[in-house]
Amino acid sequence: MNLNFNVDSDIRKAETLPAIFYKDPELFEIIKKKIFLRTWHWIGDENLILEKKSLYPLILLEGYLDEPLLLSRTSSNNIKCLSNVCTHRGNLLVLEPSNSSKIRCMYHGRRFKNDGKFEFMPDFEKTKNFPRDCDNLHAFLVKSWNKLLFVGFNPIIDIDKVVDIMDKRIGFLPFSMAKFDSSLSQDFKINAHWALYCDNYLEGFHVPFVHKDLNEILDYNSYKTEIYDHCNLQIGYSNNTDDCFIFPKNHVDYGKNIAAYYFWIFPNMMFNFYPWGLSINIVKPINLKLTEVEFRSYVFDKTKLNKGASGDLGKVEKEDEFVVQNVQKGINSSFYKSGRYSATKEKGVHHFHHLMSKLLKS
């Protein structure tokens, strides 16, 4: 199919991604290979594998990529992310979290070390040129940042540059004290294309119209978006100084009333920093008209919860779902093709669309 969407790099001239982008089933599948298998993914934190010789299986983007992964903390205390698929006949290897120095396949007995290296296979004595490198478990790139874990599949993004950008803004926060809070963590199903949810997240243009209560807290006229190579940052300024970050004097934003930093990492990761901690949103495609959004929260100051820009995240989420699902219905119109951008208010959306169009053509 024609992937030449031509989202101009100049936002003043550009048109949005066309409606067909959100409706074409073939393109939905192409995006797996061209986008999601070339980026980084957040997969949890180091608490999943605290002890040496611990193994933790997971399925990445279940229902879309369906990639079986295995987190392993090796005997030498290194964190690995391995394919959880046996290199003999493709059986899933580890089904439940466990502690073991070996990875064994229950199908035919093939055995690996917990760093993924092939170790033993019964009744293969007469097999020539065995074992080969391909008999080891595939190892993916892993990045640990503030104990948060990311895995990369042939990534086009330099994750070190991305976390450096975040560190410059939030490195002063006490993340060593942050703890996962299950009570603030849940999943939402939304009847809309995954990219429509990202489109909505990437601009504050809709805040006065969709989020009346949030708009009373944020200073809409000061709302700012900063663009980087494969991520962007929306800065939420506050009308109330009580619920803002307290910056050190050497901080780039010292003296400013900032209630939230909203970081987006291409294509589907959102890291929302508040004075109390971090809310992570992972947007997970399921089908053309169904998306799951995973909310996970890490708290280091409970006294600041439910205040300021994060005062009622559940209400904000419902308001966002309502409008995104209406857009899903609207783009199915035979008469809507594409739109234009506000050059001042929709920089984040344009950034997303431009990256998507460029990578799909590559």
C-alpha cells in the first residue's frame, strides 16, 4: 500500500495524518514491523526480578505484538531480557515466575543457562553443526533507569538521550524512595485506534473545552511543548503555587510554577511526573478500534497525592476517553480526509505524525 503520507516538517504547512491511517487494517499490521519492532518498550521495574537467578515471563503488547519475553537476573547479578521461546521447536519456556539458574523446556528437555546460552539437549549427538549461535536464546537490549526497565527491538531511538532529557527535568526528585502503588494502577479499554489516544495526549489545546476542572488548575496560556528527536515534553504551569514542584536553585525551571511534566516517548509511552511521583501510561494497540491503556503509578510523597494537576486523574481519563471515542466515530465519515494544525498548540501532535510518516516511508 502507499505509505507516503507526507506530513510536512513545517507545522504551518502540514496536514494531519489522513483518516485512512486510522482505518486501514493492512497498515495496522505494517506498523508492527515498521514501528513497534523498532522502538523501546517499558516492561516494568527491577522489583520483578530482585533476587539472583530469578526469572519472570511476560508477553509484550499482548493481542498485538504478542512477543514472549523472559526477564532474568543472572547468577552474576546482570539483568537480561531474553526470548521466552525455545530454539528447538518454539515452545514457551517459562510460564510462571521462578528462581532457577537454568531455563528448561518441558517439551523436549532443551536446557539453557539463565543468561540464555544453550547448555544441553538430549538425543542430539548425531546432529551435525550443533549447537550454533542460533541455538542460544535471543537476547534483547535492556535499559534500566531509576529501576524502571525498558527493552529494545532493533531500536531506532537512542534511549540514553531520551532518559537524559527526562533527567535534566526530574533528576532532583527522590526516585530512590518511589514505590509502586497498585491502588493507583489500573487498565482501561477504549473503543478507538491507539494513535487517536496519543493524538489527544500530545496537546493541551483541548484542556479548556474537555477538562473544565483541570483547566482551573493549569495556566492554559503558559502551557508549553518542547520537541526532541523521539520524545517531547508538555509543561503544565499552575495557577496555584502550593501544588508545584520545589526546584533546586540550579534547575532550569527554578522560580516557575510547574505542576506537571508530561513526557511522551515515541510511539506509545507516557511518563507523567507530579510532585508526588510518577504515573506511567502505556498505550497498547489491540485492533483498529480497540486500545488498552495501562496506568502504573510510583509514589514517593503520599502527602501530595490528589492535589494540583493530578487531583482527579480518573475523571480526566474518562473525559479523554469520551472525546477520543467520538473522534473514532468521526474519522469513519466518508467526508473527513485530514485536518490542519495549530502552529502554537499542536506541536506535539505534529511531531508524532511527522515521525510516523517518516518512519513508515523508510
